[in-house]
Amino acid sequence: MPAAFIGHGSPMNALEHNHYTAAWRAFGRSVLESFGRPRAILVVSAHWYINATVVTAMAVPRTIHDFYGFPTELFEVQYPAPGLPELADEIADVVEPTWVGADLDSWGIDHGTWSVLVHAFPDASEPVVQLAINAEKPLDYHLELGAKLATLRERGVLILGSGNIVHNLGGMDPALGDRGFDWARRFDDEARARLLTDPADAVGLREHADYSAAVPTPDHFLPMLYFAGLAAADGSGVDVLTDGYAYGSLSMTSYTLGLGRTNARH
């Protein structure tokens, strides 16, 4: 199965039809046409950022509306995908000696996951499992854990990271629309250069002059490192799925691995 990192942006993308959501739909179609249905979709979402490394292990994960201040229509969205409880043990085995626990009831499918999957896999028939981001671990840990997950792709598991490489909510300027601040573009461009040439070097972005502005908190950045780890383990090369900016300080750039180029890039 392929892998991807999706710059998911606003939860409103779940309801909207724009060039980003068109790219997500194209990605899902390409997966189904070229590889068939995934055995499961494993998602590392920016919105499950806790003090442990755990995976969801419930048979029926709930749809989580982890935001406020949005229209009622968004709170009514449901993504009724099943879980795959047995995948928790499988993940724990492939990443040994890294410890991974099983979450039976505290989480489910958050909007970092379902806002993308409602476009990519709208029938919600593929089992969905989420892997929490351990907030207590350094950047290298997340890159290395991503590489350890690579074996799952050979077992029919589609792996997605969902966040934003540049994610500074305090810096957003609605007047900028789909343009990016200079610092946001510089950082996003450097991330692209590293992912396309040496994904393992993505950790080095912490030394970039614009890192503190682009990554004021690491939650949305870290899903990209899981993807970078997968890409480093694969070695076949990364492709850009789509790119762009929102309100100056959000990068919407998305990448794929093992799928090849599509016509969805903006």
C-alpha cells in the first residue's frame, strides 16, 4: 500500500470542495484503482497529541468533533468506519522494542482523520486505526517510529500522516487568502527539498531559521516526520500531491509515497 502526508488545514475542508479536497479524492481513487481496498487505514493525526504511544483498538470508533466555533453542519458529520482491534497487537510487534499501548475507549476518529477521509474514502468501509503522537518524545523518535511502521504497508495497511508542515494559528491573516508569508514559504520549500531528496533529513528542519514561526507547537509538524520515516525506509522517492497556503501561516502541502504522480497537484 502507498503512504501519504496530508496538509489538512481547517475542519471546514470536510464540507468544502476545493483543489485540496479534489487532490484527496484523487488520492483515494488512485489507491483503490491501483492497489485495491486497504486492509486498514492507519492515521497519525495532529489532533491526538498525548503523553503516550498508543493505538485505537475498538471495533467501532466514534467520530470525534474536537473543535468549537464552527457551523452546526460540521458537528453533524459522521464517519462510521469500523476499527480493526487486532491491528494494535500487530503494530506493537513490528515496532519492538518501542512500547505501544492499546486504547479501547478514550479516543476514536478525530477531525484530522475524518476531514480527509470523507473525501478520499467517502464510503467509510475501510477500517480506520489511529496512532497517538507521544508529546514527551523527541523528533528523532517519531521519524524512527515511522520507519518501523513500514512493514505494515506490505500487509495491506495504508498509512497517513495528517497535520500541516507550517501551522501557526496565531499568525493567520484572513486577508492573505491562499497566499503564504515569506517565512512560511521558505520553511515549506525547505521541507519539500528534504522530503524529495533525503527524507531522513527532515528532522534537521528544527535548525531552520523559520522553525519557531512555522512550528510554534510540534503537534501538526510531527505527522510529517512519520511520513518521512516511511519514505526513508522505502527509498523509492516522494511525490507532491498538492500544495498551497491558507491565511499566510498554514501550509497545505501534501505528499505521497509509492503511488506516483497524479494530476491533482495545484
